[in-house]
Amino acid sequence: MNTTIDTLVILVFSAFVLGIGMLFARTGRNLKSFFAGGEAVPWFIGGLSLFMSFFSAGTFVAWGSIAYKYGWVAITIQWTMCIGALVTGLYLAPRWKAAGALTAAEFIRERLGLTVQKVYIFIFTLVSVFIKGSVLYPVAKLVSSSLNLPLVPCTIGLGIFMIAYTAVGGLWAVMVTDILQFVVLSAAVFILLPLSLNRVGGFEGFTNAVPDDFFNLLNGEYTLGFVAAFVIYHICYIGGNWTFVQRYTSVDSPKSARKVAFLFAGLYLVSPVIWMLPPMIYKAINPSLTGLDTENAYLMICKLVLPPGLLGLMLTGMYFSTSASANTALNVVSAVFTNDIYKGLINPQASDRQLMRVARGSSWFFGLGMIVIALLVPAAGGIVEVVLSISSISGGPLLAPPLWALFSKRLTGQATLWITGIGLTVNLFFKAISPWLFDFKLTRGAETIIGVGLPLLLLLAYELWARSRNQVAQEELRYRTVGDQKRRDQAGEVSGEEAIAIKKQNRFGLRIIAISLAFTGIMLLGLSFLTTQGALITAVISVVVLASSLIPWFASRRVQIPSGLQQTEKIVNSNHG
């Protein structure tokens, strides 16, 4: 296979994305602008960025494997994410924005206390670095095997690239590249899908060649109980995961935070059908894959039907999707360290210049840690499964209590630590100890139900007990007092200069998105002339992408930048009002 064109496509897109990150190097004036986009990010950009942050190589490897083996149930499982986002949009996202915290960790400190925050930060940072480091490995392996590149240099190169634009450009750089990644991945899949159907003889040929139960909503070990448990899990995950909370707090209002979650829900209603059809189609072409080989179904269908150039585009989309997930986690881990550890505990009087140095330095530190984890995956063997187990063990106990605290006035910091500790202990027992000591292992559904359900039951039991005693948490009383003063301080600290800088940052970001889309459209148009098949669909998609670049461009022109002292005063007054 000629990999020259594919390699060139990956290098060109990667260089362009890195260049975008560099363009945002001077837009981060302080923590609010670097980690929260000045809390004025357009909701549709936040929603698309949230959507891409949910992706990784696992979307194509794990879900692709389920789609190949069981069919439509892979789509059913991913629709639970749509339900979770709808509930988040209705109840959780507006609450996060109204809380007024820059990060979820800041809210935890203010509402549940410093001790709870320290425990949560330690576990969250450890889990995030391990999980995102592990997902870097499969995508590096994917790229290295497809392009015949050495694995270790490929892992290091992709990891450093991911860190670079996150550390330099902050949240806006992450979100702009998320939009570009969304477009590249969508274009690649929309090209792959018709070529795959054509190879199998159209939709009728596809449906006739697969098993009779292939289009059942539920199949195999993925039962109704598992799906129901996954709905509850994704309400907690999408509503409470710290990386996603950042998307709700970086917009301008609770209403916009709700729109972010609703856009995510809409995209996850449609996209699973598009993403999962190619590995399902490969089942009709080659039904003989078994065991771990089923994880390669997505890559195999890509290699089979995509010509050079378009295969590079698909690999770029797969890498970018993993990068989107990892750099979002990296940005949030860095935000938590800078805002809640360095500023909150080590140096409360730090200047904006000092905080920005710590922010960028910590991005490199944690990012290099992710690369080390990725390099250890082959030697450790099975660490990906271990890390996914860490996620299932820690998800419910870590996410449920802060979400409960958004609504409850009775939950205390001490109760939170007990509930988190019990949940972690029980989950760890059934995941790691019970199979070893008693040869007893929970099903996927039972594991998810206990992992999320136990903390929720404990929270409900404590809430009812505290209500029966008419108790209100001391932390809640302090939070109300401090929160009111904090909101008054925040209203007063937005200077006219800062408000103008935020508007300039948003206009600049929208224009960079427009330029990025135009660049992607031109690249696709060029590929349509070079490819040996799929030229027409590639050309059509390139025209659509080029046309879509006009949307953010015209949106940027509607961002008015006031000038002069009088206009500055108007902005200050409007912020105070």
C-alpha cells in the first residue's frame, strides 16, 4: 500500500492544527480567559467541542467491535449518551453555570470543603492521566501500523503534538481544533459510508448478508438492564465529569449552558448511526473475525474501501478524535492544578503572569505523564482494560456526590467522603478482589448498576435521614454566604478593558474557525482530484465544508468591539447590571 499521500495528509493537517494553537498563544490574559474562554464562549462552539471531547480511538475500536459482533445494539448503547445529555441540559448544566465556579473542583471546595476537594483532586488527576494516556496508545498503534512507522516515536510525536497546542493556546485553542476535528472526522465517515455500501452491493446486499438478529435493539450480553444502567451512568458522567463541566461554565449564561448539552444530545441521536454502520457492513464482507481481531473491524473496512489520501483523512479523524478527548482532559487537569492547588493552596496572591506560567507548565507536566503511560501500555499488557476498570470503579462515587450537592442543602463534606469511600471500596471489591478470591464476577450490567446505583442510594438515604432531623449542612450555610459575596466580587471585577478583550478573543476564535473550515474544504477538494474512487462524494463534501465556513465568519462580524471610554463604561455598566 502506498502510504506517501496518507502520511502527507496527516502531516499537513497536524501542522495546521499546531499552527492554530500557536495563534492563540497571546489570547490567554488570565485564568478565566485561558481555561474558560472569558466565560463568553458561543454555546454552539461549546456544544461541538463537548461532542468531540467524548470521542477517542475507543469509539472506533471498542464500539466498532461491538457493532461488528452484535450489530445495532452498539447504536442503542450510544443513544444512552443522548438521554444523559438531555437530562443534563434540563437540570444539571444550568446549575453548574449558576454556581459561579471556574472548575468543578472549585465548587467542591466551596460547597463541600477543602478536605473533600483534596481527595477528589488526587483521584481525578490520577484517573484522568491514566485513562487519557492509555487511549493515546491505541491511536498511535493505529497510525503506526497503517503507515508503517515505528510505534514508540509515533506515540511520542503524537503526544507532544497534542500537548503543544493545549499548553500554548488554552481552552479556545482546544475548542477551535475540536471544531476542525469534528469536520474532518465527519467528512471522512461520510466518504467511507457510501464506499462501504457500494462494496457490499448496496443496503439490500448488506441486510441480506448479516445475521437475522443484527438489527435488534438489544443483543448478546447488552441487555435491557445494562442499557438502563448505562443511562444512569451517563447522566452522572455527562452531567458531572469535570472535563464536561468546563464546557457548561465557559459560556455566558445558564441558558447557554443548557443549549450546550442539548446540542450534544442532538448530535448523539444521529451520529452513532453514521459512525457504526461501516463496521456493521464489514460483518457482511468478512464475517470470520473473532476475539480481539474484531477490534480491528473499523480499520479493516477503511483499508479495504478507502484509496490513498482518503485513508489518511480517516486516520487523521481517528487521531484527532482521540486528541480531542485527551486535550480536553489535559486542559481541565491543568486548570484544577493551577486554580485549585497552586492559587487556592500554595500561592493565593499569585499574579496573572505567574498563574499563566503555571498553567502552561502544568499542561506540559501532565501531558508528558500521559505519554509515559501510553509508552508503558505494551509492557504492562492489558493496562487499557485496567484503566477502563478504574473508570468504572471511580465514576459513580466521584461524580454522584457533587451533582447531589448542586441541589441538596443537607449533604456534608464528611458524608461525602464516607459515601465516596464506601462506593470505591465496594466497586473495587467486586471488580478486582471477588473474581480472585471467590471466582465470582459481575456482569457488565450489574457492575454498572452497583457502580452508580450504590452511591445514589447512599446519598438518598443520607438525605432522608438529614431531612428527618431537619438538618442543614454547615458547609451549605457557609457556601451561601461566600457565594453571594463572590458573585458580587465577580460582577465588579470585570473591567471595561477585560470585557473588550473577551469580545476580541471570541471574534478572533470565530474567524480562525472560519479559516480552518475553508482550509479543510480546500484540502478535501484537492483530494477529490487525487483519489482513485470516491472523487464525487469527496468533492461534494468539500463544497459543503467551504460553504459552512461562511457561518462562523459572518458570526464574527456580528461581534461588535466598542472603542473609547464611553463605550467601555457602557460595558462595565452592562456587566454590573
